[in-house]
Amino acid sequence: MIDLSVYNKDGKEIDVLKVDESLLGGSIRYPLLKQAIVMYHANKRVGTAATKSRGMVEGSTRKIYKQKGTGNARAGTVRTGKRVGGGVTFAKVARDFSKRMPKKQRILARDSAILAKILHNNIVVVDELKFAKPRTKEFATVLGNLKIERSCVVTIGNYDENLYKSARNLPRIIVMPVAELNAGDICNHSKILFTKEAFLSLLKKNQKSEN
């Protein structure tokens, strides 16, 4: 069992959660975690680089002049890659760099990333994050009280528009529901901030899947 402190918005410890490592896979699966991070970065690549081949260039397919008797070198159409304005030889085409992983592997990789953050004291649990209206300054103060000074993934139970708007102008801070949490975003940020509701719902869902 791992003891995980729960704080309020002022940064004071108000509760302690007992976390069973087995609900997060029991150990960190480094090969699986690496595979998930490679997929995360590959899926962010935009393979839009492309050039026009001779088949894409506008122009006639007629031979410019006859093959022999002119004294000139042999020449094909105006669309050949040897002529200005012609197509590119071995032209680049748009590529899809995306990768896939089975759902169970993605979940195991996510749980390994969370467990790694817990073991390295890079996870913070707060009792709630409710704002009456969008207030970036107020949210920044909460992060300061929780000693979150670098990049962070803020994980909540359900979509909260006021919280999203409060965090969107803060650099290196992203907000996402617990259902969208993934290993790539976790490993790409220094810390992860859970609401108590979101963290308990994650553990409860993992417990049900084991049963």
C-alpha cells in the first residue's frame, strides 16, 4: 500500500488515501511505457509534405518533337522531370505516421505512468477544483499552494468549462477528464494533479476490470 496525501486549495493536508499498487499494474512496465510514448509522438506528426509528380503537372502528353533527325537530344513530354515546370522525379507523397496499440496495452501503459509519478512523488491529489467563474489568477494561486511550478496535467472527473478557461492561458498546463488520460501526456509533463473524485474513479474502474 502507498499512502497518498490529499490537499485542499490552500495546500494543507486534509486526508490520506491508501493506494494498492496492484490496481495500477503492480509494477512499472518500461517497455510498454516506451511503446506508448513512441506512439504518442508519432501520432502528433503531420505527414503533409508532398510534391507534384509528372502525372500531377498540367500539360500535354504529346512528345515535344520526333525522336530522331532534329539534332537535339531526345525529349519526352513537357511534364518530364528534366524540364523547368515539369513534375518531380520520385515525388514525395503525404505520409501517415500514426501508430496504434491495443486498448488493454494503452491502459496498462497509462497505469504504469501514474505509478511512476507516485513513486517519484510527482503526483498531487486535491479535494476539489471548483470555480464559480473562470479565474486564471485564482487557479495559478492554487497551483502555487500545491507547489506545482512546472508542467502539469490537471485531471478531473468530468468536463468543467470554468476550470478549462481558468487554465488555458497558463503555460505547460493542460486539463483533461480522467477518461482521456494517457501515458504520453503524463510522461510529457513533470507532474500530474488529480482531483480526489477523478483519482478514486480511476481506481474503482481498474478494480472492476480486474474482477
